[in-house]
Amino acid sequence: MTARKRVSRRAKVLGAGIAAAALVGTAAATASPLTAGGNGHGKGGKQPRNVILLIGDGMGDSEITAARNYQVGANGRLNLDTLPSTGAYTTYSLMKGTNTPDYVTDSAASGSGWATGTKTYNGAISVDTNGKKVPTILENAKAAGYNTGDVSTAEMQDATPAVLGSHVTSRDCKGPSATSAKCPANAIENGGDGSISEQLMQTRPDVLLGGGRKYLDEKVTAGTYAGQTVLDQGRAQGYQVATNATELQNAPLGKPLLGAFAPGNLDLEWVGPTPTREGTPAQRCAVNPKRDAAQPHLSQMADVAINRLDALSRDGKGAKGRGGSDDKGFFLQIEGASIDKQDHAANPCGQIGENVEFDKAVGKALDYQKKNPNTLVVVTGDHGHTSQIVGAGSKTAGFTATLTTADNAPMTISYATSAELTGQEHTGTQIRIAAGGPQADRVEGVTNQTDLFTTMSVALGLKGD
């Protein structure tokens, strides 16, 4: 065993011309170096070659437990349960103008926290509380010679995928048409970098997969690509485009890959009962009959992204890695977006189906890690959410539905953070974070969401310990 002193971390808080700091305690830790040929699930102490970050949007402990109970039973274990290092992190954002804590974050501020290491206000995309852009983990990794990827079941312009490759003052500035009104300082005609869509094309991850095709079809209003669509801009900057699962699987390696598989978010995996004030009979969920068969599932997108980035990082053309003998690896973020969206909609089968598919994507990452134990895999959420498991058949102040689990037992889920059925809200609870592979022990204990940026940066050699 070799001793390693855990880094003393700070969550950067910028705004109003001053920087406040949120300190996270230090702790001594021991770590065993990961042995060559190991299964990749150990904690490990060596330098990772690759980092895979998997985000279950809105995936708090209650969402994980509901998915586990339903899919594998109370005594079963999901893929995400098998990671050896587990901790919790705080998720608060900041009040714009005062920099006091906003205890209930949104996905934009939350994602900006781990993407940049900087706390910001709800709605901000990788800018500080003054609206100043802050470099992201993906941008830093790309500049250092790593291959990069960004995958989501939401619109690729949605908050979580957007934070890696764009900087705007409002998450609503997804396409050129909205930016001049909602983010005037970011509009190209005002000297800015453009909408989220335009900036993602400029950042150009090697793999960019999700929905949001309607924003790519918008016309650019100013600059080099004025009059052309955002998708035209992407093609001009080297992207090949896939629009269905077949094209995704068959895309050649020669160019970066842009997959746009729906006008908006990708379709849900499962459907089921709508909660009511009086509850529902116990029942199982069903596969969504309206799901577009041409759309890839998250696990398929994850598999393609991982294998594609692995191949690109071994083609002999990448920047040399630490030590000068091997090409650098990759950074990849994979998001299961509609766990959150179906929590908002009080849709238990929609929520659980997305969590189960997300867990399949976690399985793809762990399968890769078994063969490539120099890969750090991190699995977490971005904020807490509304669903609660309550006594079977009980009524609450909110809306309930009862599902029959893998144990053939009833599980009642309650939604009670809003008086409106489809207006359920986030909560401010801390979130589980788990990891496996070299440097996985950095996530243990209670940390701050912004510490994840430091963990990944140090893992990729982008920042000193």
C-alpha cells in the first residue's frame, strides 16, 4: 500500500468582483496502485489514461433506489452500485448579485460547477456570476491533446451537455434565434461567441451525440456562417452527421461525429401509470410503443462513443501522453437526461425506464474499464429531485402511483414538491458520487460538486495535485 495525501479542495465562487471560497476538509488516504491486467474496479493510485463521467440528471438516492427495486429487487445491485469508492457531494448554486448559497440548484449551475470548478447562478452555462466565461474540463482536455466526447438523451443544447462546450448567460440561448434577446452579450452580432449550438460546433468534441436537431437547423445571423444553418457550420468545421442508429453504428473514423437523432429530446424508454391524489393499482411498466425505432438508446450511444474515442486515441496521431511513449486517451461525458425530466412530470415509469437505460450505459463504461483498467469511471447525478418511496398504497399530500417490482411487491412513489402534477421541482439534498479505477478514492467522503472538476483535471494531468 502506498500513502497519498488527499488534496485540500476549494469550490471557486466568483462574482461581484470578489472570490469567496468553500473549503472541503482534507483527509489522509491510502491507495493501492492498480495492477496491469486488473479488472479496473479497484480504487488505484496511478495516473488514468481516460476519464468517463456518467451523469444521471436528477438521479438522487431515491431515484436510484426506485430503479433498483423495480429492476433487480431490493437485494439486487445495479451496475452503478458496484463501483468501489462512494461518497456524497453538495450541489448548491449561488444567488446572482449576492453570491449567497441557493440551496436548490438547476442543471445549468450544477453542470457548470463540475465542468469548470466554479460556482455560479441557476441558468448560467459555464460562466461565473459576472457572466465571464470559465474554461471547461472538455476544453482543457482537448487543448492538451485528449480526444473528447459529449453524449446525452436530451437536446445536445440542454444544460448538462452544453456546459462542456459553450458559455452563455442563460441556458435558454440554445439557437441563434433566441440569443440576441436572451443573451445579447453572447450574440455574434454583438461580438460574442454565439448560441450554445454555434459554440458546440466551434468547440467540436470528437463525438457529440443527442437530440436538438431543430436548433441545428436554425440560420446563423452573423459572422462567417451568416445565412447558413448551424448544421452547415458543423459540416464546414469537419463534422460528419448521423441522424439514426444505423448511421451512428456505420460512421467511419475519419472525421468527428455529430449525431442528431431527434428534433428535441430523445423518446422515453418506458410508459406507465399517471400518479393521482388517490393512488393507482399496482402494475408493471411497459415499453414505450411510440419510441422512434431509428433512435439509438443511451447504452448504444455510450458504446459507440467509448469505442470510437478509444480507437481515435490509439491511431498514432494524438498528442503524446505523460512519459512521452503513449498517445493520450480521452475524456467523455454521458448523460441520462430524462430521469430528471420525468421526475418533473411525475412519471414513475418514464423516470425508472430512463434510469435503467442509464445503468446499461454505466455497464458499457465498466465493461470497457475491465479491459482498460487505466480508466477512471465516475457516476453521479447533478441534483436531488422529487420522487419518494412511501408506504405501499399510502396517500400523501402529493400524487402517488404504485408499481410492482422485481420482488413481486408493491412500491408506491409519491411526488409532492408542487401542487401541479407536471410541475414537480428539484430538491437541495446532497447527491451520491461513485467511482472506480485509478484515483477513484478522490470522491470519498463529503465533497463539493466543484471538486469533481479538480478530480478529473488531476486525473488527466491538466492540473497539479
